[in-house]
Amino acid sequence: MTAVSTTSPILRCHNVAFAYGNGPKVLDDVSLELQAGTLLVVAGPNGCGKSTLLSLLLGFARPMKGAIELKDAPLAQFPPGEVARVVAAVPQSEVPALSLTGREMALLGRTPHHRGFLPIHGEEDVPKAERALERAGALAFADRLLGTLSGGERQLVRIARALAQEPRVLLLDEPSSSLDLAHQQSIFRLLRSLVEEEGLAVLTVSHDLNLAATYADSMALMAKGRVHCVGAPDEVMREEILREVFGADLWTGVSPEGHATVGLRR
């Protein structure tokens, strides 16, 4: 089901395997490609290796087998600071720095553009951080302490921090989890606009198959540490495929807008 592309992917992994210590393989023979100007959603049951894959793509860990490439070169050859100027991440969870303002949080995204990690900012950093907040729909939180923001508002500020890095690739781990419907929609609308208007390559892990089918260009379903299938949402969101991957009693259909949709049977 993998689509054939005429352009070189900006980030890819090829036949990657990984295990923690001497434990069993968490990932095995995983291959994925991420193109500029596309939104790829990775989905699958708990424990199938999605978050581990993100760690490898960010260079936080190295595969025991296979290759990860950034701009057609081995990811491992790039210094962390150089990777951070191309690839930005929004983690699933982190200990919030509640005493920081939204602007200060966004400014942390400028760190890869400076030597060292001292909080010394150039004259262009504050405007760029504020533009990132505006792009993420979080400019109203620039002077608010993170401790006063809701979970959805905090998530927008975290995305602004990532955008302040001026990346070409954005990796997110379940950005809409635990958010209400309006915030889920705003997050995925933002990701869609980043892809269409700025040409970013966006990969997000998500458990929400309906959001993925509505906004993604392609979906990759993982199971037991492997990529089960990759394709357009309407190719992947088939009842027999989803039953096999998730082991759930479910149905599939089509939304009023023509997107594939899924629900659980009682």
C-alpha cells in the first residue's frame, strides 16, 4: 500500500530494529518515509512501538539494525543541535514549567540556533517566538503563566515552542490526547495548515483514527513492533485491517465529508 513518491523523503527509516538492553525487540524491520508537505499519522495498539519509533527518529536512541536518514544522510552523523534545527518534537507528556510564561516557553525553541544552552536571546528571537505563538493560535497566552492554562492551551504553547525552532520536520506524540473535541480539532487543523501553507513534513502518533482519516495524507498502522500497512486513510481504514491490527469489534463507514470513519460495536 505504500505510495510511490517522485521526491526524496526528508526523513526515513529503513528496516529498523530496536530493543531495550537485552530485552525482546520493540521494533522489527520498520520502514517509513516522511515527505515535505505531508501529514503522516502513525497509529496502532498500546505497546506496539510508536513512541519508541519517535525516539529513534529524533536521534534519542540508535537502532540495533537498519538505518535512519535525515536529508539522505545518516541521522547519527548530525550533531544534536543541527538535528534540532531541522526536526522539532512535541512530546506526549512532560513536567510543565508552570512558572514560565507562554512567551518564555516559546523562546526555549530558539535554543538550537545559539551556541550553548544559556538563556541568552538575540534581538530576532522574541519576534520569532511571538510569530510561532501566533501561528499556533497561542499568542493570547504569551504573558500568561503556564500554570494558569488549560491542558489544550498548554499544548498549543508546546507546539509554538517547536515551531520557534523553525523546523522542516515536526514530530508529535499523541498531541490531542485527553483534550476536548474543540481542542482536538484545532490541533489537527493547525497541523493541516502547517503542511499545506508552510510545506512542513509532519508525523504524529495518534489513537484517534477518525481524526487521522479526516486530516492525514497517509496513515501507517503498527502492530507488534512492525508496520502492518501504509497508505491513504481510505485504503488503511478497512474493517478487516483494523480488526486484525487492534483486535476490536468495530465497524467502518464514510463520514458526511467523504472521509473513512470507524466506530466500536456495542
